[in-house]
Amino acid sequence: MMTINIETDVLAGTLLEGPMQERRDRLAALPIKEPRDLSARNRAVALCDSGAFNEIMAMRNGYRSEARGATTPLPSDGVAIGWGLIHGRPTAIASHDFAVAGGSIGSVFADKVVRLQRFAIDNGMPIIYINDSGGARIHEGIEALDGCGRIFAQNVRAKKRVPQISVIMGPCAGAAAYSPALTDWTIMVSGQGRLFLTGPEVVKAATGEDVDPEDLGGAGLHTRDSGVAHLEVADEREALRSVIGLLSFLPQQRGGELPLQAPREPERSVQELADLIPAASHVAFDVRHVLSCIVDGGTTFELSAKFSPSVVTGFARLNGVPIGIVASQPRRRGGILDAKAAQKVARFVRFCGRFGVPITTWVDVPGFIPGAVEERRAVITHGADMLDAYADADAPRLTVIMRKAYGGAYIAMGSRSLGADFTWAWPQSEIAVMGPEGAVGILNRRELAAADDPRAVRTALAAQYRAEVTHPFRAVDAGIVDDVIQPEQTRAALTAALQGLGLGLH
Amino acid sequence: MSKQQEVRAELAGNVYKILVSVGDEVNKGDQLIVLESMKMEIPVIAPKAGTVTAVNTSADSVIAEGDVLVVMEVPTD
């Protein structure tokens, strides 16, 4: 295979002299527009092991028609496509070039991206999209729109076959904005990446709304409020490092082997676990600290950290094996589930299911938050979607009930009924249809109404309910929880379970 | 330079405990208030380090999601 490395071969002039010279000079002369740090090609180069980015169709230009039949060449038609090794594994990369017609998507641009997508799908490798584009190229009209549509169709085809990661390094507007949303994970550069269907000028013209670009489609908005993007990073280099980090957890393609690493001990000792979890089940704790006592190196690659933070989602390793994490976060909103949290979890679980990444679920959930606001947000639809994602996930599912697991939220958090391969509970767990105080309010309504001191009676009844109904051995006797284990035994139990499922036999 | 930072309730509930008063210096991640909701004690956390300039609620108050509970003065980035 003839490969051209733009940075080392083309720009250094090691290719044959001749008719290629003009095209080569044009590519070499492309400016980097502020506040950008790296050129489109150097972004791709920075992703690849030893900087070896093998560009495909570098010399295929597009053309812009000018007055009197003249045409202006658009170098590479504004996109660099190619592949390189990342951690020694082939990875496809498309990098938009804002220096050429604002990175706008024309028909040649689209042909090239589609070519890359087909190449990656056929050969089973992840696709990285570095987005920096004003959207469909306006003067090309329907051909530009058709090009965008063809890219989307391949995004959808790729979804079932290879991981896709989008990085937003500049504008990603109009039709271009749909492509990242069709991929698995979207990383945005703070203050630089902008993702919107309609830019501020058009919004102003259409509705009169005067809106700052950051408030319309900045990294903060999309990682905190809309959930459209999953990671906000400080600069381009951190974005690229994040791509490399994220890929380290993922197989090359659906059905591919998980990338193992040498096992590492957790950051904190498991003995610290007992102190991290308050005895009283109504007192919050930080689940990140718990995870840091259990996973390799104590590190979790968190995604959507600021969107619906009552649940933590991300990737980590256990005994060197990549795992997905879905964890209640009692420190934020008590670890409740709601419509947004359910969307976040469903998306994460579906991804793990498609690519066979074991899903570990860490439960301390008081329930789905009740009320009219949530019903109006279609919490039933989104909650059902979370059930659907778990029940349908084609990956090992391991669930640890840390403390509370009540009601529909218990079922939704990776329960045995939805197909968990292994389930454990820590000794102080409470598993029931609802919390003890609420339960006795219904079960003992008459008794409470007649009591002289209803508060004292309620407390006594709740304690009795807690002791008789919610304790985890009842779940063990029912065969719904496999075992009651101490927190410090959890890492060993999960490691053994993964080995039982054929993973991590180093 | 400094700016005002509003700290809002992440969900509806009752104010269980107020842990800070006006003039207190707090670090990022410190608990400012504890809410009671969903039978849980839920901390309201300082998003940044700064000085408390107002506490807009009192113990046992019923608050709604999004209510401003505390105002802080924080250094601008």
C-alpha cells in the first residue's frame, strides 16, 4: 500500500518533483487560524504512534467556481483522511481543515469521509472525527447536503460495528452537528469547540434572539445541560490525549478482544472502604472515593461527569480488564435517578453492550425522584429506556448493591431480573419496594393514626421493617443476590467473576 | 477581581442544617448546607473556593429545585 505522510513526506518534499509540486505547496501553505493550536494534519499526526499518519487522497482537491468560468482549487477539499496506529492498533482519522473554505462540507469532502468510514468498517477499526467545520458548503447546494447525509448514513452503519469518537475543535454547525451526535462519544475543547444546529447570526435573523455562541453551543452547555457532549477539555492537546485514553478501554470492533493491560493495585487500600461509607444510610458519601479503592490504579475515565451527576458513568480497569462503571453518586442529589440520569445510563450501557465491555453497576439509590416535573419530562419513557438498555446488553453485567436499593430504581440499576450475571450486596444493604419510613406509613396506616406519639411508633416500625424485610439475606435466600460480601472483598469477587466469564486470564 | 457565585439547590427538599454563615471562607467541595430529601441528607457543595456573602434560607425551610441558597464571592479565573 502506498501511504503518504503529509508531515514527513509531502511537506519535506521527499515525493517526486513535478506536477504534484503546486498541490503540495498549497497544502504546505495552509494557515492555522486563531485560536487554533494545531493544523488539521498535525492534529491527526499527534494522535498516531510516532506521529505516523498515513493520509489517503491527500491530493484530491475540490474546486470552487468563480466568475467567468474560472475555478479555485480547494486543497484536499478541506479534510484530511487516513489512518495510523494508536497503541499499536490501526485507527481511522478524519480531520476537518478550517483553513480550506472554513472546513465546509462539499461533495468531494463527503466522498473522502465516506471512503474512510467504509475502510474502517470493512477492516474493523475505530474512527476518530476531528470536527472543525462551518457545516454544509453553501455554494454547492444540494450536493453538499447530500454529502452530509451520506456521512450520517455511514455513521449509523458504523455504530453497530466500530467505536466512533468525535472531537469538536472549532465550529461544528448546521448539518455538520448531527455527525458527532450519531457517534459514541463527543469531546469538546473549552471556549473553542461549538456545536449547534443554527449559529448566532442565523438565530438572530430568524427569531430575534440575541445569544452568545458559548451559551448557544459551547462545551459547558453541552457537557452540563444538554448532555450532547461527554467530556470538556482545556485545549486541543488534552482533547487528543483523551481520545487516546478512551481508546485504551475499547475493542477495535464489535466482537473484538478487549485490550488488556498489566493489573495494578487500587490507589487506596480496600481497608479504607469501611471508613468511607457512613453507617447511617441517609448520610451521603462520594462514590468516586469508593471506586478508587477498587479499580486498577484508582482511576476512572469519567464521561458525562457534569450531566446528571447523581450517577457516575465511565471506564476503568479491574485486574487489567476494561470495565464500564455505572455508579449511584449519593453525594450529588442523593444518588437519585430521574429522566436525565436514565438517559445518561441508557446511552452508556448500550455502548458497553454493543462492544462487549463488562458493565459494573454500583447501587446506592433512594429511588426515582417523584413528582409532576419528572412525569412531564417523560421519566417513564426514559426509565423504560434504561431497563431496555440493561436487559438488552450483550456484555457481562456485574452488580454490587452498596447500600440502598429501592423500588423501580433497584430494578433499573442492573438487577438480576434484567439479566445481571453476578449480583452482590454489602452487609448493610437495604433492598425493598420503598424506604422503611415510607413503607410503614402505608402498611401501618391505621396503627399510626391511632398512636399517641406517631413519630416514635413510626421510628420503631421502620426499624422493625428494616430488620425483617430489607436485609440482604432475604435477597440471597430468594436467589436474587448471589452473595453478601464485605466491601473489601469486592475487588476479588469481581475479578474472579470476570475470570469465570473468560476475561482477565493473564 | 472577584465575582458573585450563586449556589442553587440541586433538588427540592427541606433545609436540614446550615453549616456556614456570612463571612466564612470556604474551599471548593466544602459542604455549605445539608438538605433533606428522598429520606437522604444531601450536601450543598461549594462549587469554588470563596467567601460566603449571603445565606438565603433558614433551617426547616422548604426549597424548590434551582432556588439560590447561598451567594459567594469568588475570585475570577
